[in-house]
Amino acid sequence: MLIHDQIRARRRTLGLTQAAMKTRIGMGQQQYQRIEAGGNANLYTLKLMADGLNAELMLIPRNRVQAVLDLLNGTAATPSPEDIEPLENPWQDLLGDLYEESNT
């Protein structure tokens, strides 16, 4: 589901109109409509919209998306303690060389 579809679905779930979002987040209704229809928005605007929808923006690594979806859908398997390896820095495998350069 694309982000503008998620925004629209969340707004409808909360029973809010696009006009109500104008007041809730201080954004013009036309600008809000454009974004919900698939227009581009910058990160600040997306954060503003998420706050108005009582939601959070998240960046999920692609290789972990299915695990997050399973968790949200209640279908995630509970790992046994011996299956869990502690991560010293969970971002190290995502940032790779960038992380190593900053620590040298």
C-alpha cells in the first residue's frame, strides 16, 4: 500500500474529513487533497500529517518488512530465546561502511 493510500485509510478510520485535517494540522485543504491523491510531499509534511493522524512514520529495512507485517497482523512466530542474537548496533548491517567510517 502506497503512503498516500495509508494516509487516506488512516484518516477515514479516524472518521475525519479532509477539511478536518486542515484544522488538525494547519495545512491547506487543497495541499492535503493533492498529497492524499498521490502528490509528492516532503518529510516535514509527512511528519505533520502523521502527527495529525496520531500515527508514526517508520523506515523499515526491506529485508524486515515481512516480519513487521506479520507482527502487525498477529501472525508472527514467537522466537525462542536461543534464536535471538543480541545486536550491539542494529543499524550496523544497514549502514555498513558509513558506520565503520564514523567510528574510525
